[in-house]
Amino acid sequence: TYGQENRQYTAEGYVSGDLFDLPAGPVQTAFGFSSRRDTTATFGDPLILSGLASSSYLPAYESDIRVNELFAEASVPLLADLPLVHRLVFNTAVRVAHYNLDSVGTTFSYRAGFQWHPVEDLRVRAEYARAQRAPDASELFSPPRDDADSVTDICHGITATTTGTIAQNCRADPRIAAAIAAAADGTFRQLTRSIQGPNGGNPNLSEETADTLTVGLVYEPSFIPGLEASIDYYDIQISDVIASLTNEAILTGCYTDTVGITNDFCAIITRDVDGQLTRILNQEANLNGMRARGVDFALNYRFDLERWQIPGNFRASLIYTRRLELSTEFNSISSVVTVDDVGEVGNAEHEARANLAWSGENWSLRWTTRYIGDVVDSNERVETANAMGWSDPLYLYLDDYWRHDFSASVTPFPEDPSIRIFGSVRNIFNEYGPFLPDGTDNGDAYNFHSSYGVMGRSLTIGLEVAF
């Protein structure tokens, strides 16, 4: 058995209201404080804690994180009812927090922005914000936890005559050199891609800081009641981001070092007596940074069907996302490495979701459609394929994906709303995601990726009784 106990003790208070009046309206404010204490304790039986059980090794640890915060918010109406300024409002907020963690101490977050209505139907909005997040208990204090990963050894295929820094560093390990000498074809080969990849915390983590800029438009035409359209550009930059490097990045950092294999990356890589890769420690760290940029478009329309003598209300919505950048930056041995994930599985350039809903007082029908644009398994694999001149590598370029769901509910006895019947058909057209076998960057032993869902078509029907 293994368990975890989390407790939170909180004391907070705030006051809000109109501070004073300006010609354009009242200044609305809020002031408050918060004091929290979060404790975590994990426990298990001797077999679990010793790693001798059939399940993964899960260590025991305890943590106690305390934080005291003060905050203030204000909404200030600057102008109203003027030519090209139907309304102009300035919004701002600040928050100061002090943690009992030596690596964090005091953090300062804030935001400032405006809402400008040049005319009543159109709103322009912009905001700049800084937010800081302290590491949580697991990220700080958890000892390495067992995890099995599928990894391709960077030294696989190296021979005694292979040139380059990577080959030289692989042969610098006497176990790999001995395996090369003992192999019939003089080649070091990885015997299994399954290795231990334990995840561990880092007590030296500091807070991560996110700077966010958003600029957008909202249009609600008065001549089409119920219609709202918006478009927003966002740019989020996170410094000292709390994350762990991928196994591939750790192997690359170790074996591309021109000085040799005595660096910090190599120190967390374990090989057995035959040179076979057996373990890579995935420890949390403050990486240089992460950046996400993109454009979001949303369209919502709702209206009452009774004007056409049709019962119920109709609602339609569409949300479209265009990712422009999703990159992570970290220090390698001799350079700063930037990895961009846009266009890969799980981070498609184009994604959309649409909903159609028809509902009445005692019933509802909903159709949902999700779209994921075409992607690649790995941008790094694309570079490799192009360099090698491969025209159509297997399981690299993946088609777009559509999924449709339908749900319905009804209250059969309007005089007794405590009884409700509901049902759904998920993935109506039984569309599985792309076939991604074990050995690809995003595939696994079950040949799929979770961003596309796990199941094919499924049906649900249920009865809910409230009493």
C-alpha cells in the first residue's frame, strides 16, 4: 500500500467596493491578505518503500510550505461617452508573497491593462502581467520515483572508426569500448530501449517568472443580438521555468561535450558493466526559459428559437488556436539550446473546437467537434530525415484528426426535476488517432498518443436521481 496526505490551513480576508467617484464612474477596488500552510506526507509499506514490490518504487517524504500574501486590485474608469471613446477603463493589480523557502523568499506579481470601447459594439483590450510561481512540494522534496522510459541510446551504432565528438565520447567509456571490441561486427548496439527514468525533486529550485502580453478585440454587433466574436494575440515568456529535460536532451548534453564525459549531464546517466544504458535521472531544474506565442479566435452565437415557433434555445461556439511558438531554452555544455515543439504531436499549429447546443427547459442536445491539424512525430526527426534524404519516413508525418461527440439529457417528469436521464456517444465515427508505435518519440507500447484520446467509439447512458 502507498498513500499521500495533503493538508492546507488557510486564513484570508478582503474588503472590496467603490473607493471614490470619477466623472466616468466609480473607482472599484479590492484589498486583502492570505496566509497558507501546505503540508505533504507520503507513506507506504516496507516493500513499496524498499523498491522490492512488483509496483514502482515510491519513496516517502514530508514537506511544509508556508506563504503570506498581500494583494490589491483596482478598476479605474478614465473616460466615457466621448467621440471614439464610449468607455475607457484602466485595470491593475499587485500581489506580494513571502515563502518560508530559502530559494524563493519574497515574490512580486502585478498586472496592468485597459479596456477601450471606441464605440459600444467594439472593445479593444490589452494587458501586461507578471506572475511568479513557487515550486510545489513534489518538485522540491520528492526523492527519485521509479519510472520506465523508452529511450534510444545516442551511442547505438558507434564503431571503432566512427568520427565526431559523440563517437569519441562514447568510446571514452571503457565499457562501451569493450563492447565494440567484443562485437562480431565491431558495432555497439543497444539491446533494449526500456530503461529506468526516475523523476526527482530538487530542493534548490527557485520560483519561475512569467511575463505575459495579450492584445485583442471583442465585437458584439448590436444589429445581431447574441453574437460575440473575439481575437487575441498572446505572448508568454517564462524565465527560470521549472521542468525536467528530456532523456534525449540529457544524452545530447553529455556526449556532445568537447571536453569529455565528466559533465553534469553524464553524472545522471547510468550504464551497466556491458555499457548498456539502464537509467537516466529526470530531476526538476530551473531551465533558462520557455516561450509561447499564438492567436486565439472565438465565436459565440446564442438566440431564442421561439421567434420561429421552435421550442428551446440555440447556442453555437467556435474556438480556433494558431500556435506560433512553443519553445524551451536551456544551457547545454557549450551553448544555449532552443527546442521548439510547435507542429509536433500534442502541439499542433492549428487546433479548433466547435459546439452546437439546442436546449429547452427540461432537455438538451449537444454536438461537439474537435480538430487537430497535421503534425510530425518530432521536429528533430524531420531534421534527421531531411539530412539523410529520406522521402517518406514511417510514422513521422501524421494527418489531421477530427473527432465528434454527441450528448443528450432529459428530465422526463418536469414536475419532479430530481430525476434526469442522460446519455452520450463519444467519438461517433470511431476515429482513432495516428498509429504511433513504440520507438517513435511520441508513441508507446499501445501505439497511440494521449492527446488523441484512448478509446474509439463509446456509448454511455445513465439515470440521475437527486434526493
